[in-house]
Amino acid sequence: MTKESLAALLNGREYRNEITATEEADAKAAGLLVIFGASDDLTELRGALHDEAGAYGGATHRVDAKGFVPDWDSVDHDDEDECADYFARKGGGFEIEAKWAEGDYSWVIEASVPYAPFDIVEDDENYCRGIVIDLTDLAP
């Protein structure tokens, strides 16, 4: 499975039925990461990672091997381990942008790394332009 073949498989899916559990497991085994917007306030990761982050009104996120890198404001500054984890992760991974109300989409997801796009619809109208990333494309 490639990022392009998975994107083609997901293209045209209905909102809330973006990816099946079997497809997510296959994506994980292939090292593929599916990223899409949900509701009016979430960015979702499926496949190689399973995570979500708030994105009300749009957001820029960093993603690494553990999932979304937390924002400094969400870190418990009195927890030494949590602070150490934040500082260890803050510059790693790659950046994604979840754009709200972009063109005729509710969500458009873009990344700073190579990706294959796919469209999610809701009642036959564009809802989200999601992306698939192959983690082997990322620099070590």
C-alpha cells in the first residue's frame, strides 16, 4: 500500500466514515499516516498514529513519532517530566496546517512533507481535503 493508493481508496468517503478499522490497521502496518479535519474543531490522525488535537478556527500543529506535539500552554509547568517531554519534542517531527473554511471545504489539511490528498464529502458537498503521509518519506 502506498500513500497514493490509500488516498485514492479514501477519496469520496462520507464525513464520519473516513477510514475503517481494517484500513487503519493496514495503514499502520504500511507506515502511513492519515490526517483529516473533523467537526469544527479537531484535527485527526489515523493509521501509523491515532491521536487528535483541537483546531477551532484552524491550527498549525507539529507531529512526531508520538503524535501531536503539545503546545507549551497545555503543558503542566509544575510537572518536570511533562516539561522535559515537551522540550525534547518541540523541534522534532513535521508541521501540518489545518485550515478552516478554505475555499469550498470546511477543512483543508496541508503538510511540510510530501503527501497525497483525498477528499471527504458530506451530503455530496466537499467537507475536508485530507492527506496521507508515508513515514518512510520523512528524514531521520
